[in-house]
Amino acid sequence: MKTIGAEHIKDLCTGAAFLATGGGGDPYVSQLLAERILHQVGPAQLISPGDLRDDAFVVSIGMVGAPTVTLEQLPTVDEAIGALNRYEAVTGKHIDAVIPFEVGGGNSTIPPFVAAMKGIPCVDGDGMGRALPEAQMMTFPIYGAKPTPAVIMDAFGNWELLECADAMSFEKEIRAKAVAMGGMVTSAEHGMTGALVKRSAIPHTLSFATRLGALLRHHDGHIDAIEPELFALFEASDYGVIKRLFTGKVIDTTRKIVGGYDVGTATVQSFEDAGRRMELLIKNEYLVASINGRTVASVPDLICIVEQETARPLNAERMRYGQRIAVFGIGCTQHYRTAQALSVTEPRAFGFDLDYIPLEDINEDIDFP
Amino acid sequence: MRIGIDVGGTHTDAVLMNGMEILCAHKALTSSDVRQGIIEALDRVMTEGRVDVTAIEAVMIGTTHFTNAVIERKQLSPTAIIRACLPTGSGLPPLCDWPTDIASALGNHGHMIGGGYMFDGRQIAPIDETALDEAIADIIHSGVKSIAVSAAFSPADNAHELEIAARIRRRIPDANISMSHEIGRLGILERENAALLNASLGELATKVVSNMEAALAERGLRCPFYISQNDGTLMSAQFIARYPALTFSSGPTNSLRGAAVLSGMQDALVVDIGGTTLDVGVLANGFPRESNSHITVGGVRTNFRMPDILPIGLGGGSLIADEGASVGPQSVGHRLVEEALVFGGSTLTATDIAVANGSVSVGQPARVQTLDRAVVERATQRIHRMIDEAIDKMRPSEAPVPVILVGGGAILVSRELATASSVIVPEHAGVANAIGAAIAQVGGEVEQLVSFSKHSRDRVLADMTREAQAKAVAAGAEPKTLRVLDIEETSVSYMDDDAARIRVKVVGDLRHSP
């Protein structure tokens, strides 16, 4: 893919929903907005991180806040471009390209349309390769990018310049500001050089999500029928490893909001053997999967769930008793396998008392159905 | 005594009821003339039930008229919309996600002005009166009389919508105005879409209501009449002219409510098997469980209250293939009576399997005696497994549930269903829709995004319940009979721990006119 236009957005959103590992909210509003704008201004150029000049200046952009708020307070055309322009005015730097925070969920659609509006390229990559709830979990700060200066803007054109010591403080600050500014803001942040993007960004995730979405959307049938194609797609990508971890029926779900997070569990029962059960631990996203007490996949590896009969990605908020699902474990890219990356994304970073073991290592001796 | 009439696409059903007792029932083909169809239905049940018009206290009518108008894009009035949201929302103007054919049927009259609210109750902006007057002038110029009004977070605070509607009415006294907070829920795009559809049906509704009134008057019925809504409650004739869109999907709802009455069950699954499809719905507390996802009506995304229905491709006319291993989704449909083996045709259908395995005797059973027993057994097992699976997907938990079987395809069920604690096949199941209409109650509903850190949970729920009760009484409920049907509480992520979206719903019996 050399460009990304209105015709790609539906596929991108479906792929993004799969990679969102249960989080990311309903991308309908972001999908409509991106389609409309790209339809009006034409497609954005998509640039591979490797093709960026080392001294190019790249800014990450997306929305931060409560997705529920955008159901009523719909976005404007101007917030994203306003935040970028304000960023340039405040820092005095010219932005050469934009890049998404996270490919998982609605935030994947914002950089493409704002790039098209500004007439600059959008980097084909992101800072997560999935969805994760907090800023310090992005690969950008993990590999040396500073989150600030950051410019956040609301629908009214109100803006604030944030300066924080580190990614953890940035996360706290931006969350509080988002609530104070009406529940949702657009943030231009993590300004970095092309060289730093090459080192820190997970490459080719936008084009990958679009291909993945096209596969799932045009198939719309039983997951078994496209599994070979799905596996081939992931195995040829930077994710590398993909395994069907479980197939079964959701028999129980629990959930509550703790500290702003949608926290819960889900139990899935195997079709073949009623005694064989998978338990999923959820904190906005699916974070840990275990079978009969034994962990079979955990964050930062991806746990992706689709409805068995349609192969449509299943959001954690929509999970309920009786759904027939297929659970996939997908290896995170190399970016998340270093000690510094794991320290902020391993299960303990989410409060689960267990070690991260890479998907390909824990599963060697488990016989999957 | 009450009369319930269900005007469907194919059949018009009528029942005469005394309390919960069914005195007589009648089924006929739907006529193209609404008035005539209702007169015939009234005549049949009143003659058969031998009742005098003065004994009839109320007539309840369920109709698919308005759904069909939207699906066929027929008889929709040109409709404008004014949305108060600016400066937010400019990226997604009204009608932006509509299919072009229906958007042009309404005329593409979208306006956005300053106004609306935020999640915490603050105004996005005061109403921009200059922009509002310009929008109204524009609407007057275009000659459009049907107007939808929406504002951000109007389900939490409707003041801006009320103010805009009042201003429109001052300039266009005969305007037909639909305010989004009266029609839909949180989610402004879907809610204003619902309001737009509602406004566009206003003229048609006035016509349909006067036809219904004429039919009743012609038979000397002076009792009030009501139309059933998609949530299983009623609205009066004056309401229907203002809220026709609330009848969408009232058919399946009435069928579920009717099944509840027929079986005497308040909590059960209802499996309605027709010729081509099987619909599973859930009765909770005597009312249908509602769907939480978006409902698309004629290609337009809305958030109406609709029953949660799972359809699967299995019915009396389903084709049997692969030596009985595969049943449906293809079906001979209404040609069952010509094409099935037992009716002299040459197609092996699910009905033939039911006859061959001895569960029912229809047509010419001899014609299926020679079928391979293994095929019959395999298909029988397959049919029961499909039904079990559909029930399992809809039941609230793993515990077996009572199952009420309705519809002509109920003959397919001859064995135990593993998911069912009991299976009830009630009498008169064929007219469940009309029964559901006849027994409907009156309801009121309130939805808000609230923060318990400002007010205690009890206080918030008490306030909201009072508001819902007031709505129900305004809609015609007897205050003494009101009960809280449902309180739905959904926590909101990435907000305070105490932020939640709450919906309170109350119902009560119809207040008898003095």
C-alpha cells in the first residue's frame, strides 16, 4: 500500500478491531469521520518507517479519553489538524509526517485523515501493534521518545501544552485533563526524529490491519474456513507466531469498573470436553488466557477473539453467555520482548501475579484442540 | 373486554379477550385497505364472540405499516433536521451515514447550530439563536413541515431541544416536530436518525390513525384505541401521530408478550418456528429482553428499543441435504404446501422429516414411508441440535430454561431439548401477536449518564424512577399499578469510578377512561 484512502477505512477498522484484543471501543464514529474526510481531500501517502529520512520530524496523534463521550459529543474536522498546527506553532518545528499511537481500535483512523488534510505522509506503523490502555506502554517512550511537549485540543479549540518528566506522569496528566476538558481530547505528542521512529515504531501495522480487515470482512463466514489464510498473513508479518488457543462457548462473565478500567473475567468451555475451560482476564483488553489453571498466553502477546460463525472480532464489552468463539494467541513483535518493554507491559504491570512467558515457549507441550 | 388486532405484512389476526381469557380468535389475509381490513377483523371476532360494541373497553392495534414505509421508501415526507452541537460534531453532520436513496427521499435538509450539552451537564454552548433563525428561515423557504430536533446529551438534559422546538413552532405553527430525546437513547447519530425517521412518518401516521378511527366509528366503537410499541407497551391514538417510529418491530414483541400470556410464564425463552426461519427471543419479567446493539431500519442506523431476537435458518420448509446431515437455510418457504413430499411435491423438507419420524401427521404420510430411516434419524437429530444451539445462545446462563414453542413449525420438535427445563406448546399460538397487542401495558423510560460522586446512587435511582413514572402516567398508565420493570446500569470506562449509564423503565396497566 502506497496510499490510504476512504475505500480502505472499513477494512482498516475491522483489522484494527481484531488487533484491539477486545478493547478500543466502537470504531463507528472514527470510521465515518475518516471516510468523510478522505473522500473530500483524497488519500494520504503512506510511508514505510524505513523510507523516512533520519532527520525527519514525526508526531504521534490520536484521541484520549472516554469513548462513550464521543457517542454524543461527535468529533469536529478541526481538532486533529488544530492540534498538529498548534504543536508546530508552539514548538517551532515543522512536522514531516504523523504516526498512530495504536493500531488497535478507532485511533488507527485519525493519522491517515489528518495527514491527508495537512498534505504530509502518514507513517505505516504505530506505537503498540495492538491496543493497550496507557501511554507508558507505547514503544515510542520505551525506546527513548519523550511524550512531551504535547498539545492537547478539545472540540472548542481550547488547547493546553503539556510538559511532563516521563511517560508515567504524562499518562496521569493527560487522563485528568481529558476529563476536565469534556471527556475527550485530541493529543499531538511524542515528537521524534525519523531515526527514532525506525528504532521504536512497530512497522507496517496500518497496511497489515487493512489486509487483515479485508480478509475478515469479505469472508464473513466460519473461522475455520479462513484460518489457513489468517495464519499465513500473521506468520509472514512481524508478529510471526499465531496459534488457535481455544474454541468454545462463553459460559460466564463478570465485570466492574475499577480505577476507570473495565475489569472482568470470562470463562469459555470447550466444545469437545466440558471439563476443559479457558479463563480470560480482562482489563479493557484481553490480557491473560489460561486453560484449566495453566497460563497459555499473556500480555504483551496478543489475545484476539472472534465469533466462530462469522470470524468477526469480539469486543470485550460485548462478550456474554452463549457466544461461540475462537481464541487466538499472537506473538507480540520483538519491540515488546526486551526487559525495558516488558517492565511496563508484562502481566505484573497490570497487577497480575505471573511472569510473562513468550507464547511460543509456553505452548510447546500443550495439546490444542 | 378488549380486542387485539395485529396487522402484519401477510396476515391480519384478531382476538377478543376478557381479562386474560381468550374468547375467540381469527386469522385472515391482510387487505391493502387498512380501514376495510380492520372492519373485517372487528366483525369476525365480534360476531363469533357475540358481544355488543358497548362491552368493548379498548381496541389495541399492532401494525407493520411504518416499518414497511421506511423499507420501501414510500409515503415518507420531506424532513429537515436541526442539531444543536456546535462547535462539536461538525465532522459528522446529520444524515451523513444514510443510504443516498432514503436521504434524498427526505430531501437532505440538515442544519447544525451552536448548543447541546457535555457529559457533566455543562452546556457545549448556549443555543445560537441567529443560526437557529436562519435554519428555520431556510426550512420555511423549502416548504418542509416535518422537522427533527436533536442536541448533544439531550437524554440527560432536554432543555435545548425543547427550546428549539418551541421556537420552530412559533414560526411554523403547523410543523410536525420530533425531538430526539423522546425517541432514542444515548448515541446522537442513531438517536437523531430515529427522530428523522419518526418525523418523516408523521403525515402517514395521521392518515393511518384517521383510517383506524374511521373503521372503529363505522362499527360504532366509541372506546379508546391504542397502538402497540416495540417495547411491548401501548401508546394512545394521539401519541401515534407523534411517534409512529416507536411501532418498529412491535410484531416480534407482541408475539413474545402473547406467548407469555398463553403459557402463563414470565421468564422463558420463546421459540417461534415459521416456514423458513426460527426466531428465539427472551422473556424476562413478562417483557422481551432488549437488544443492546444498533438496529438498522431500511439501511438507517438507529438505537430504538427493540427485542433481542436471534434468527436462524430453520423452518418447516427447510431443505434437507447431505443425507440428512444438513438442514436449511434454504427453504421452499410458502411453497411448502406444493413442494414438500407429504403434499405431493418432490422436495425433501423438514416437515417431511417430522412426518416420517412419526411426530406429526399432515398431508399424505404414506409418501414418506419409503425414506431411508438413517436419513430421517440424522435429520431429526440435526434439527433438534440446531434448536438446542439457538436456545443456548440466547439463554442468560447455563441453567436449563422453560421454552415456549409457537408458530407453524413447532411440529418439528418431537424430542427432548437438552437446553429446556420444560417445553410448552400453548393453544392459540398462531395469534400470539394479536394477544400480545390486546394485553399490552403502558410504560415510561428514562436514561442518563450519571456520576454517583455528586449524588448518592439511591437518590439518583429514586429521581429517575419518579421521572419514568411521570412519563408512564402521561402516556395513560394507572398510577396505582406502576411497577419498576427494569433498571439497567452500565459503568463507563476511562471516567470516574462512579460514572454510569442508567436506564429505568416502569410499566403499569392502562387507565380506564371515566
